[in-house]
Amino acid sequence: MRNRILSNKAEIENRIAEAKTRGGFSHDVIIVAVTKYQTIEDTNAAIEVGLSNIGENYVQAAAGSEG
């Protein structure tokens, strides 16, 4: 799962860079990873690859995901 997250993160970062170039933007963009229905292990893997802004749709799940 870690490799898939890392690959997806790189693809998203590339798409953001391309869009910023096309639009002439220079401001920072923050990626927020949403952990809807993901395990704590997958959430931790996202954090390990540098996704530090994590969102959860359900309060109960977020409370159980504290690490």
C-alpha cells in the first residue's frame, strides 16, 4: 500500500505543477489526504510518505485513528 500511496502522491503533485504552470499560478497548494474507510496502517503509510494533512469524513473513525 505504501508504494501505491507514494505513486499516487507523485502523480497528484505532477498534475498540480502542470496546472499551476498552465494557469500562471505560483501560490502553494496543500494536498489533503482523505482517509475515508482506510485502515490506521494505510493512514500511517500516507503520513510516512509525507502526507501530513489528513482528513476523515466520520468523527467516529477519526477518533479511532489517532496514532
